[in-house]
Amino acid sequence: MSDVLINCPLTGKALSTGWWAESLAFITVKPGAIIHCHHCEQNHPWEIKDAYLKPRATVAGTED
């Protein structure tokens, strides 16, 4: 599972939605969803089109 992220529209920094998923294909976000941003201290509306999965860290010599 990977962390579902969006980018803060003011700073461009990654912001966790608090959700985890294997794929964004099965996630439904309620219209008007709001997330509080710890980067700029503002609330941002977001949609699934804004989201992406955090790249997984890989360790040499291991496989998923």
C-alpha cells in the first residue's frame, strides 16, 4: 500500500490525504472534500484527479 498524496496549491509540497491504496482506480472522493494543509495552514478542496501515490522506497536485494 502507498500513501495517497496531493500537492499544496500554494507551496507545491506533497501533502498526505491520510489514505492508503494500491491503486487510485478504486478510490472515490466525495465532491467538496477538504484537507487541511500543514505546509500553508489553509484548507484545500481536492479531487481524485489531484491525487497520486507516494513512490515506494526500495531496498537493494528485496522485491515486492
